[in-house]
Amino acid sequence: MTQDEERVQDETRAQYRFLIINIARIIGAVMLVLGLAVIAREAFGLPKAAGYVLFLVGMIDFLLVPVFLSKRWKSTPKP
């Protein structure tokens, strides 16, 4: 494998990782909104307890999962 092919492969991997991190944030935001809707209006026929669970899981997914993935996938700089 040539150096250019390795560079292209690294860039593609970085793009996929960036996409996954952003998808995790979007899913977390959606869960937050759904949780708030259930808490405020008991939407979708769910009890408030389910809304609190959705809100908590959404908060974790929105705030902590992207940080965890970024640290796990952080690469060392090449000379």
C-alpha cells in the first residue's frame, strides 16, 4: 500500500468516525426532546417515569458518548 492510499484510507476512516459522532449527538437530542414531551404532556401515552428515563439517556447520549468516542478514536500525530 502506498503512502497516498494510506492517507486516503485514514481520511475516509476519520470521516466515518465524524459521522458516527454526529449521529450519536442527533439521536441524543431527539431523545431529549421526546423525554421532555413525555414529561410535560405525557405524550405518546407514556408515563412521566418513561419521560425521565428518555431524558436521562438522551442527556448521556448527547453529552458523554461523543466525548468517549473522540477519546477512544484519537490518533497519535504522525511525524
